[in-house]
Amino acid sequence: MRITRLERSVWELEPEGDMRVPGRLYASEDMLEQIQHDPALRQLSNVAHLPGVFLRCMAMPDIHYGYGFPIGGVAATTMDEGVISPGGVGYDINCGVRMIRTCLKAQDIQGILPRLMDFLFFSVPSGIGSKGDIRLDRNQLLKVLEEGIDWAVKEGYAWDEDPIFTEDMGRMEGADTATVSERALDRGREQLGTLGSGNHFLEIQRVDNVFDAKTAECLGIELDQIVLMIHSGSRGFGYQVCDDALKSMRSRKEVLKLPDKQLCCAPHGSNEGKRYWSSMACAANYGWVNRQILTYRVRKAFEEFFKEPSHALGLYLVYDVAHNIAKRETHIVQGQSYTLCVHRKGATRAFGPGRQELPDAYRPLGQPVLIPGSMGSASYLLLGTMLAMEETFGSTAHGAGRRLSRKAAMDACRGRSIPKEMQSLGVFVRAQGKQTLAEEIPEAYKDVDGIVDVLEQCGLSRRIARMMPLGCVKG
């Protein structure tokens, strides 16, 4: 692959062979050195072979190897000639992050943080196959899939303003439960309000740096404030939706010839394409409701622990972003309007100021972007920009991105006590098992500060605040 430097941290993969468009990579020189040895770069090149891929395919600085698309990959396809690819969304459909502010300051939890972490750990179901105490019958689950967070509001799991500060108001149009398999329904029935395993987390953080005080104030954020971040997705339900779609697309009579079978896809207008879109929308709605019920559990836990109502504690939603999803969006490219299907796989929507999709309070600012680090490093609150609209269809990175595989991480921490190491850093961790902590050691992830530096250098997002972890619940 031939890579050309366009700007300081912007690189282009020149089209070769049957690539329909160039690839674009956002990375520093040091990052590029590592990325060039990662098969994810070849995956970016492979994405450029998709029928109807538009303008360019892109990789964010957190790029690493994934299924089909690289994680950190973005590609838009046209609605008439283009395709939709489950690999461009991922198995954990609508995996995403939400940030909740509080009116607490760091001094308010000094000395009680270990007890608070214990309380949260027992209040929030987590881990592989974890089940919540919400038992839905079939009809109730179908309503979740169709209505998204609107269902949670009606059932008392959400405040009226929560949908406003959730991407797409927490409800994706086009959800059709008839396209969802019984196996997916079975897997989703008992997992609402659960954290899951792997890199999913519930974290208590302290705002340790504010880069734009005026904008931070508009978002309800200030220095030394306690905030929470929740990272989870559509659990086994979304996994099954993806798996079902891949099997369906592979069995099509007109299977498209592509350099990687993991790029399995179907035209938007085909039966398989329509079916995946409708089932993906169901999984997206499930993901938003899952994070909403996790928020409900956290609010209830804080109420019980602090003996105050959650409204009085200021547990308001700042924003909720999705980072494994495909969206139909309108974008202006070279002065012309296009309706495109934008795949964001391990990438976050980062719309600039003025977009109608944003809540009124944030429309003049741009969309909040949440970039979590590892359980031992900073996380960031950023805003989307107009340049991102021009360059990346309003997209940016989704986190630090893995540097080590899970096996390599486990090998690296043999004989170590990760809880003790984390506590020495001032972070109290709680997890269902030692393996999860071993897989999630801080050195398994890229430098989140470097990721955010690149995003700002390239104008794809701008920093508003930085948060440091104080306590983390892992599956």
C-alpha cells in the first residue's frame, strides 16, 4: 500500500487494484509506525472496494483490527448504488457511551469512594451473560425494540429530558420487529440494564481540566466536578442480529466479490439489505434502552447511598453517543446535497454547530463527543466541528483503541495484582473476575491524550474538558 502525507496528521492510501476511492488515515507519525504493522490498515483498503462507497473511506487515530471494517473505520455509501455491511457496524450494535453530571465535588466523596464503588458494583449487573432483574414478556420486548427510550420514559426508567440529550432522541426509525429472529429475542429478554464484559464499564470520574470554561458551563461541567460515564451496548441481542444478517447475506445468490469475506454486504434496496437495516434499528433501540436502564440503576444507587433524591444530586444526562451504527444522513459535499448511509464502526458521530439533529441547547455549540480512555487514564469531553462535517461526514474517534490483544494483555500481567496497581494510581476497581481486569490493563490501550491531540490537530473535534478515573466497575 502506498501512503502519502496530506497534512501534519493526515495520510492517504492511494487507490490501487479495484479500490473505488482512496483511504484516509488520521494519525501522528508515531501512530503511523505502529499502524503500518497492524492488519487494520489492509482492512481500510478493503473497505474502499465496497460498491457505492462515496468520496473516501476513513480511519480514526484509534484504528485497530476488527471484523470486516477496522475498528475506528468510517465509510459512506450511496443509497442507489451502494451497500450496507454488518461488518461496518460491528457485532455490538449501538455500543456507546453516555456521560452523567452530578452536583458533587471530589471532596464530597473523599473517604467514602470504596464504599460507593461497592454499592454501585452490587447495584449494576455486569459480566458475560449477566442478567438484570427486569423481566420482559415478548410483547414488552417488542415495544422496547420499536420505541427505544420513549418506552423507558413511559415505564418510569427515564426522566422526560433524557431522550433530548441522547443521539437520535434514543429511537432509530425503521425498526421492524418482524425482521428479528426468535433467538435474538431470547437473548435480549433478560439483559436490559446490564453492563456486559470486556471494555464495557461504569466509571466515576473527576473533571481535572477545563479547556473552554464558557462552553463547559453550557454543558453543566466545571472543574473538580464528579461525573459518571457508562459504556455498554445491545449485549447478546445485538450480537445475534449481526450474526443472523451475516448468514443471510452470505446465502444471497448474488454474492459480491470483495477482497475479504468479512465485508459481506447487500444493496440497500435488496431484501437482505432492508432486513438488516430494520433489525439493526431494533438493536440500536435496545442499546439505548440498555444504557438508559443502567442510568436508572445508577440514579437509584446514588439516592440510596447519599440519602437524597437523584434530581437533588444533579444526576442529569450530558449526552449519549453511539459508536457502532449505520445512519442515513444528509451531507453537503462540494456544494451538493447527498443522502448517504454512513457506517461508523468504533467511531462517533461529531456533528458541527447548526445541525437540526442536535438538541436546541447544544445546536450553537456542536455535538458533544465522548472519548473514554482506559481504566487508568483520562477520558475527554469534546465537541464536533464544521470541519468534521466537510472531512469525515461528521465523524471522529470513539476512544483510546486497543494496543494489545486480550491474550497479550493477560500474558503481560501474569503475577501482578491489577486491583492493587490501580489503587496505587488512585483508582478503585470492581470486577466480576480477574480475567476481565487482566484483559483491560491500561497498557492494553493506546495513549488517549495522543488520540485527542490528533483529533484537535485535524480539526475533527475540539477539547472541552478532561476527566480522570476515580472508580471503575468492569464486567
